[in-house]
Amino acid sequence: MTKIIDGKKVSADIKEEIKIEIEKITESGQRAPGLAVIIVGENPASKVYVNSKAKTCNALGMYSEKHVLDAEITEEELLKLIEGLNNKEKIDGILVQLPLPKHIDEDKIIEAIKPEKDVDGFHPINLGKLVIGKNGFKSCTPYGIMELLERYEIDLNGKDVVVVGRSNIVGKPLGIMLTKANATVTICHSRTKNLSEKTLNADIVIVAIGREKFLTEDMVKKGAVVIDVGINRDASGKLCGDVDYENVSKKTSLITPVPGGVGPMTIAMLMKNTVKSRMEKI
Ligand code: GUN
């Protein structure tokens, strides 16, 4: 029987730990950590994420600012806002919700955020630090996956892990984190040949490609651990992951559901990064 990895429960535990840390900060007379979230345009999914981030900040006793910008805003105006937040004392973290409208260069925006406030861990400085094992901000979704694996005591030492997806936000940083944790990592992607051959050999399969029910039962070995990073909507509008959960879960030892798996962890790790940023100034 498979066991479900309950990301909702783990994220609630982490948020509770963070709340206590924040209380300690404020009880000692210091200001609470502050996070600024920026959203450009009307992407409905982005709106949900950003609202949820701001709401979580408030629930944990953090200061938060939400900047809602028109889709037509110029790159220059957005850069100006970031510059202001970079210099604002009570802001410890800046998050620009992606994707941005086409006329804005995402790389330029990410690079404009001060690395010390880049709680998303997307800045090249933080990604570079991750690669060489230096202390920086870790990208929240892969960081959340590592935390889930740790809290469920999933041994990574010498294990074969296949990551399907090579994005800068998930696949690439996750590959580095897993390697540091002594796993043997294979990163697969849309051009990978004989993908099933690779996933069938894996002790752990992590899928982050954004394709509904992409990982099927015949691609997974019995007893494997499966982590689903996908957030898609099926034909009836229901939320579903990149994994055919109903059938794959018959073979796994542990599996994350969608919703309630990796998703809630991303916000918890964002809060953790914001507190880390604050603590570095105390
Ligand atoms: N868009 C989808 N996921 C994320 C995330 O983790 N951070 C930001 N900034 N944008 C996103």
C-alpha cells in the first residue's frame, strides 16, 4: 500500500515553526520580517498564488506589501519599483510573480533584485551559490521538495533519482540539491530518448514538466517514490498533476498528491527564506 506524502501537513508544521521564530524576533523588540510581492497583469493563477503568499505572511506575523501593476507597465517602471524595494529598510524579501508580460525581460527583472532580498532564489548569484555549495537563497519549490523528502525520512544516499524537467526554477536547482544530498541524479526533458527506461530504473521519480498525467504506471518501478510538481487543469477543470495518480499510486511506496503535495511547500519555504533574510540582518 502506498503512503501519501502530506505536503499540507508538513507545510503547516513548518509555518508553525516560522511563526514561533517571528514571535521571538518581535518579542525581542526587533521589527518583523517583511516581504514585498509584485504581480503584473491579470493572470488568474498568479493572482491566486500572490494572494496566498500575502495572506500567509499576515497569518505568521510578517509585514507584507502587495504591488498590483497594470499589464501595460513599462520595464523601466517595474525596475524603478524594485530599486525602491531594494533600498527599503523594512523589506527583507522581494518576489516578482512569474510569468511577466512578453514586453518585459524576465531575466533583467530577476537580476535587478538585490541577491540579499531574492527570497525566490532565482538570481544568478543565488543559483551560483547553490551550485558551489555556498549559503544563499534556495529556490522555493525544489527546497520544499527536499524538505518533504527529509521529513518523510526518504534516504537519498546513493539512490537513483530521475527528475523530469529542466527549468531554472525547479529541475536544474533540484538536480543540484539532490546531488549534494548524495543521490545519483538523471535530469530528463522533452528531448530525452527512452524516458521510460530511465524512470523505470529510478528509486525516486520527480516530475515537473506541466503535462497532465504524463507519468503513467508503466513508467515506474514497484516501490518507487514519486513526487509530482505539476499543477494542471484537466478537461473538466479539476486540478491535477503531471502524474496519473490513480494508477501510479498502485505501484509506489510513497507519492505526493495534487493538490496537497508539493504546492503548499513552496509558500512555506518562501516564508522560511524571508525569515532567513531578516535574521541575517540581526
Ligand atoms: N511562478 C510560478 N512559480 C513561481 C515562484 O515560485 N515564484 C515566482 N516568483 N513566480 C512563480
